[in-house]
Amino acid sequence: MKAGVIKTNALIWTISGVSYFASSSLLATWRKERDEAIRKGLQEQKRGPKPQTDPRALELQKLVRENGELTEQLRKARMVIDVQKKVAAVLGRALPEMETLV
């Protein structure tokens, strides 16, 4: 039998007299993993330590934001009430005071 060379997409190598074989699908998997690692390594990353997420700090931020929103709503409501008082004064009607409504 004549020895011949078989061309495949596989990789065969010999180290210290031991032959190793890697199929084309394994090579494709290795290449895909290598390409993904290269892409991941080239992505821009934030520098420095990661910020600590304290649940109390998150709750405080939420409450401060909510307080600001409610303060703004109260300011707008007071403006509307002041306009209603002025309109009532022009029309000659008296509106009850704010404290008596509560």
C-alpha cells in the first residue's frame, strides 16, 4: 500500500512521538471563541473600581426624587388655589381657607 497525503480541514500534530488530532468543527469552535475574546478585549471598559450599590443609598435617592416631585406638585396646586382665590375675589365670592378644608 502506498502512503499518501490526505488533505482535510483537520489539524494533526505530533509532540514527543504522540500524534494529536483536532477536527475541523473543533478548530471552528476554537476560532469562534478566540474571535469573541478578541472582540470582548477590544471593547471600551470603565476604569477604576466599580461603584458600591448600597440599598439604603438607592432608597434615599428614590425618596429624594419622590420628595422633589411632590414638592413641585404642591407648588403648582398652591398656584392654582391662589388663582382661584383671585378669580373668586373678582367675582365677589369667598372661598374657604385652606386650613378649614383639611
